[in-house]
Amino acid sequence: MIDTQNLHSFDELVRQAGHGWLLDADGPEKVIAHLTETLARVNSLARKKFGASHDEFTADTLLSDYKKSPYKVLAFIQALAKPASPEMLLMVWRILQGMQIADLQMRYSLESSFMLSVTLQSSFSDLEAELYTSEDINDAALLRHFGIMKVNNRPVFDGFFAHKVIANS
């Protein structure tokens, strides 16, 4: 059972998302500083891409959002705790906000190159499609959080989901 009322700090939220081991291994101050810096880079990218109307990415806003949508925030924290680029973290947040995965391209060549390209679109409005790209192979790990299925025997990537969180991790 997720407790949305008794989290008061970002490090408690990181623990709730299943990454307490990371705080314990590297020290909470160092880890929280790194995650906060990464959030600032995602925030800067969102500001460039969407202007002033974008959702802020701060520890405080994630704590606040957790009270409304705990599973979305836990999924985002799990992505944030991985070595992922700000571009792909912003993509994750947009998927969690309801954007659909319209196109995914990945190219890999042994010890030579990697490219991941994800196009998102809204099924609720006429927003322009959004393109997210990366040449960092670490970003490929985010794909395992996608819902992968067939609908009417057609391939679908849908959503971004937290992995099962073990209590007291």
C-alpha cells in the first residue's frame, strides 16, 4: 500500500520508489544533490521546449504531485535514479502525463554507435508531435518500463510504469 500522506522529504520519496539502496551506498546528500541537479537540467530543457507553461521539475513539485498521482511519480523517480539523459527523462514525464508513443526507432552498431528516437503525440488534443532523441545507450534501459503489448494483433508501446517497489528498500 502506498502512503501518500506521510512523505515529507525528497529522500523519503526516493526510498519509496525503491532506491533506498542508492542513498545508502553513496550517501543521501550526494545522491539527492545529483538528482536535484538532474531535475534542474530536465526543467531547463522543458522550459526551452515548451516555454513558461511547462510543469516545473523540482523535488518539491514531485513531492506535491506524489500526493495526487503516486504511481506516476514513483515511475518517474525510478527513471530519474538511472543514468538517463535529461531529454529522455522529459520524454518519460510527458508519457506519464498522457502522451502516446507514436514512433520508436533504435539503431545500434557494436562498439560504434547508438541512436534512440521516440516521437510522442497526444490523443486528447491537436498538440504537435514531440521528438526525443538520444545517442546515450544508457537511455535504452528506460524502454523496459514501457507497456509492451498487442492490440488486435498490432504492436503497441503504451505508458511508462514503475517496477514493483519492495518495502523498506
